[in-house]
Amino acid sequence: MNISSTMPLDFSSYLLYTL
């Protein structure tokens, strides 16, 4: 996954899913 390409919102969701 390209976090840089994804939007900040997606990044936040990804972090939440990781937790």
C-alpha cells in the first residue's frame, strides 16, 4: 500500500485497524 499516495483519512483508518 502506498500510504504517501493515500489520503490522511485513510492513513488514520489504517492506524486504527492496526491497533
